[in-house]
Amino acid sequence: MADTPSKQTGAGVTPTAREPKSVRVVMLALMITMMLAMLDNMIVGTAMPTIVGELGGLEHLSWVVTSYTLATAASTPIWGKLGDMYGRKGAFLSSIVIFLIGSALSGMAQDMGQLIAFRAVQGLGAGGLMVGVMAIIGDLVPPRERGRYQGMMAGVMAIAMIGGPLVGGTITDHWGWRWAFYINLPLGIVALGLITAVLHLPRKRSQARIDYLGAALLTIGITAIVLVTTWGGTEYAWGSARIMELIGIGVAALVGFVFWQTRATEPIVPLHIFRSRNFTLMSLIGFITGFVMFGATLFLPLYQQSVQGASATNSGLLLLPMLGAMLVTSIVAGRITTNSGRYKIFPIVGGALMIVGLYLLSTMDTGTSRLTSGVFMAVVGLGMGCLMQITMLVAQNSVEMKDMGVASSSTTLFRTLGSSFGVAIMGALFNSRVQDAMAERAGALGSAVTEQSAQLDAASLAKLPAAAREAYQYAVSDGTHAAFLLGSVVAVIALVAAFFVKEVPLRGTGPKPEGAADEAAAPKTPVAESV
């Protein structure tokens, strides 16, 4: 494709008349890549019973998900920094290739140990997918236009969350569980081809060395945090020696990481980006959004299956009010931001709607209808839709172009850590309330029923005596009440943070962003040759 002249700013490229079609092709490739990252865990989760049936290793089942999550979280900030130092396109293509290699190897796994190892390889690639998508959008599209495209990405996330379980079940039933991994290959190859052919970003070569010590300390710290939130209250008691050891290791590694970042020549996460009030606030709001969102998507299907009698497939479809509202609101918020250049209202409205929606969900009991719970879910979805991509947009607008990758990766990492804490803390509260309620309502039988797990599948629930089943339904209502009430309280933090956001004009449309260098002094990153 021939080069086309483009007007460059400190924020990216203002597309010329010939560029929109090329930008749309790149966005298609980015959406496919985003779909890969989001769909994988959804599809694999549905296929897990079949995988265990063939490979065995039930005792290691949780590690199939944990190894992927750990690798993704630990590699996310490193991918962002590599893109900043050596060029976005090369780092992004590398992450896709690693993800596809991990997918192919996972599909060929012959035992549970191999599958866990290959899922870690997949996770290493996945850490660069989300970061690469958001950072490339940040390179290609000025902030004033960026909300529209990031709203589309939020839509892809919603579609993946809705369609993942359905696609996973269909693939497993008709093609076998190995195709839950192989399905990534054709999609990934299409994305690779489009990005290679159409996306032209300048090559970079930093003279500085990679901050290996910082990367190691951050990886150890994140790994310890994720293991604490994954194992706490399930594999090990919260006060056990193993959990305390992990907390100590995590705290020591992160303190050491922060100390070293002030001295490293090319730090993995430059601490100066947190001097921007908006960036710090968006990181906090992103953490809370992850906390609430993944907690809701975990406990709502459980409530629908256990209390409202929905099947596993239907419970996924019953999340449509929340995910549909999130999709519509993300797109509308993006377009309003593009047209007006104003965005502060969205974190405020989003935080308020999340508080109200989660409180409404906490009022659900055994008599709540699907229509009523659907309305409550829609309120939560409206709130999350106002927050999902606006947090990334404002975070990117708060840093210089040279830090676009670490800004995108840090925001993504905070949301990932928020989801880990949300699932762990809300899960611990849920389990405690369910077990207490079962002991109170069904005595020794109730305690025996929930001794192994407070979350019963449909088959186990159907085998219970009528009295125990009714007690369990009340117990689940109590558990979801506590979990969603906690979520509502936590969401207050996001609302308070939103009021302190400073509405800095989006780059390319007004004065410089908060904390950024003057445009004349800031590095001029030539963003695209033909796009």
C-alpha cells in the first residue's frame, strides 16, 4: 500500500481522506485478536468436564485456568514496555504467534501436566493481546476519535462473554474438546495476515537494556497476589502458613519492585506516570470495575441455576440484559466522547449506576422473577458500560506517547488484579454465608452437603432431598445478597474517585494532557506510514 501523508500530533495520527478504510481493516484485525483473548477462557471453561474425562487429573483441574491467568497477568506489563521500547507492531505480532503456538500445543496435550504447561504458554501470548490492541488504537487514533473505537472493543468483550459458553459447548459436543483450542488458529492466522499487510508502524530500537530485575520482581509479586486470591479459602485457609508465605513474598517483591523502578535506566513501569492524577484515578476505577464485573459474572449464573432453575446454557443467555446494556452504553459513550470531547460525566454516572445496580441485585431472594433480576442486571450493565473503555481512554490521554504501552498495560493489569480480588473476596464471603445458612436451615445434612464446596452443580443439586434443596436455594440467596452488597460498597470508591477526575481536553483538540510534556518537547512518534 502506498504511503499517504498524515498529520501527526503528540497523540497519534489524524486520519486523512484515504486512511479510514485502512483503519477499518486494522480495527477488524484488532477485534479478531480481542475476541481470541476474551473467548479462550469462556470456551475452555465449558469444555473442562470433557477434558478431565479424557485426560484425568481432576486434582489439578484448577491449574488449567490458574496457569493461564498467572502467565497473562505477569506478562501484561512486560509486553507493554517491549512495545514502547522496540515497536508496537513487532511486539503485538510476537504475542499473537506465542498465543497460537500455545493453542496448538494445548490441543495436542496428552495429559493434564502438558495441558497446564501449554496453557501457560498461551497465557504468555495472551498478556500481549489486550495490551497490543489498546496501545495500537492509542497510536493510530487521536483521543477525540478513540472513544468510538474503544466502544467497539467493549462490544467485542460483551459478545465474547455471551457467546463463549455457547460456542464452547457446541464445539465440544460436535468436534471434541481439542477444537476448543484449535479454533484459535484460523482466527489468529487471519489477524496475523491483516496486521502484517496493513498495519505500518515505525520500527524502534531502544539503546537501553530491558529491566530484567524489575520484570522478575514484578512477575514474582503478581504471581504471589494471584495465587493468594486463587488459593485463599479454597485450597488453603486464609490464615494458613502457605497463604501467609505468599503474602510475605508478594509484598516484599512489590516493595522491591517500586524501589528498583526509581533507579532503573528503562523501568518496566515508569513511576512518573502515576504523578498524573487522572492516570492514578483511572487505575483505581479500573481495579474496582474488574472487581465488580467478574464477581457479577461468577455469581449471577450460580444464582440463576440454583435458585431460578435455569440450565447452564440458559444462565449464560440470561446475562444478556447486563452484557447488552454494557455493549450499548459503551458504544454510545464512545460516540458522545468523540462528538463532544467531554468524558468526566461517564465515570460519575457509571459509578452511581453500579452502586444502585449491585444494591438491587443484593435484594434478590428465592421469589425474585427473571424479569426483575434482568432489570437489575441491566442497571449494572449500564454502569459498567460507562466505565469499561473510558478508563483506558483517559489513562492513555494522561501520558506521553512514549509511555502509551505501559499506560495501556498498567490499566489492563489493574483491571485483571481487580477481577482476581473480586472473585476471591466475594467468593469467600459467599461461601461463608452459604455454609452458615445451610447449617442453620438443614442442620448436619446441610453442613455435609456444602462441606466440600458451597457451589453445587445442577447434577448434585438434583440429587438432594427436597428439604435440603430448598435450604440450599435460600442459602444461595443469602450468599449472593452478601456478595453483591459488598460489591455495592466497593463501587462507592469508584464513584468518589470519579468526582476527582480532571476533564483535560483530549489531545489534538486542546491544551496538553495533564502530566504530559509540551507537544513541541514531547517525542513525535510517527504513527503510521499508510495507516
